[in-house]
Amino acid sequence: MKKLILISILIGANLFAIANDNNNDKNVAEKKHKLNYNEFMTKYGDNDTAAVIIEIFFDKRNNAAKGQMSFLPISAAITFALPPVGVGLMVISTPLFINGMIVNQKYNRKKLMNILEEYQYNNELPLKLKDQVIAILEAENDLKEIEYVKNNTLELKKVHVESNQPKDDEIVLLN
């Protein structure tokens, strides 16, 4: 039991170290793709599509990948306090950790930069990413239309109320 826990912790630590090595700056001159979210938006986010692509990549990396990878260290800590529960949690969280590493690699910044440059030159996107971008842009347009209708309805109500108000020189008879 203790060997299983120790092996799981060592594997988790090694996988986490590998994931962090991919994110460390080795040589700034070689790693021009090591931009943060704001720098990507400034450099490449010149239209809605590029901004959505950047948003998708950073959302997947920061929320999905790191969230999934955080379960393994937490379950390893629980293993020390409650070994039977911790081992069960480690069995569940190890595949999540591996999936988080895959997502982290799939949505890396270098790939994002390559996709954005390809989009700038050829106006083409990978098929899966194109479907995601279209869905997000359509949802944003629907929200804008809803806001537009909501604002115009309020304006029409305001005009209607103002047009029904008596003017100063009119006499209003009440029955």
C-alpha cells in the first residue's frame, strides 16, 4: 500500500515536472511565442476571430488543463491523512492529471501562434477550431441582438410614455 502511494506520488511529481519544463523559458530569443494573454491580444487580436481563438486557447490551458492537473497533488496529500480514501482519489485523479497534461500540450502557446499566423496569411483555421470559433461568434452575435432589442424596446416604451404625456397648454379632463 505504501509502495503504491509512493510510486503514485513519484509519477505525479515527474509528470508535473515535465509539464512545467514545457512552460519554462529556456531562451527568450528562441521563444518568441512565450507571450501572455494581453500580449497575444495586442499582437494578433486584430479581429473578432483571432480574439476568440486566443480566448479558447488560454481558457483551455488555464482553466481545464491546470484544474485537472491539480487533483493529483490534492489526492496525494489526502493519502497521508486518510490512506484508503486517498488511494481511491489517486486512482480517479491520475487519469484526470494525464488528460490535463494532454490538454496543456494540445493548447500550447507555440501552436496558438502558428494557428494565428496561418490565419493572418491564409485566412484558414483547423476544422475543429473553426467550428468552435463559429459557435462562439454566433453566441456573441445572439447576445448583441438580444441587447439591441432590449435597448430599443426600452427606448420605444420611453417614447410611448413621453408621447402620451399632456403638454403644458393641453387641458386633460378626468372622468
